[in-house]
Amino acid sequence: MLVKEKYTNKTVGEFKTFDEDLFTSVACDDDEEEQDWVEPDTTAVIGHVDAKLKNWPVNVGWNIDLFDKQTIDLKFQAMVVVSQKHR
């Protein structure tokens, strides 16, 4: 999961107060654009620790540093993997 600024497509903010038994910091290697490079070991991008079945909804906290802009448009991105075995 990650949050991006809608028009620049840059990853912003960090996830806070999440269950560390379910989530951990993950690399976002598919983003080849250097302007959106995310510092390793931050919680700007988090993912599931393992493939065990999850219950939804899952609560996570998130915060962002103040921007120079008065308003900012954000988009939340996530990927859900569905196991064929459990359909």
C-alpha cells in the first residue's frame, strides 16, 4: 500500500500505527522513476508479512509532512492478490 500525490505521482507520507504482525516495510521496485525513489526501511510503502488469509477491514494510520501547497490531491494505491486455492 502506498499514497501518491495525484499529479506528480510521487509517493508521500508514511504509514503509522499498523499491526506489525500483518504488515512490514516493502520495496517498490516496479517504479523505475528516480524522482519517486523511496528511502529503504521507511514505512512509506507497506505490504503483508505473509500470504496467510486476512480479515478485512484492516486499520492503519498514515501521516504526511506539511506541503508548500494549500491543497493537495492524493491517491491511495494497493494491490490485492487472490489465491485460486481459496476461491
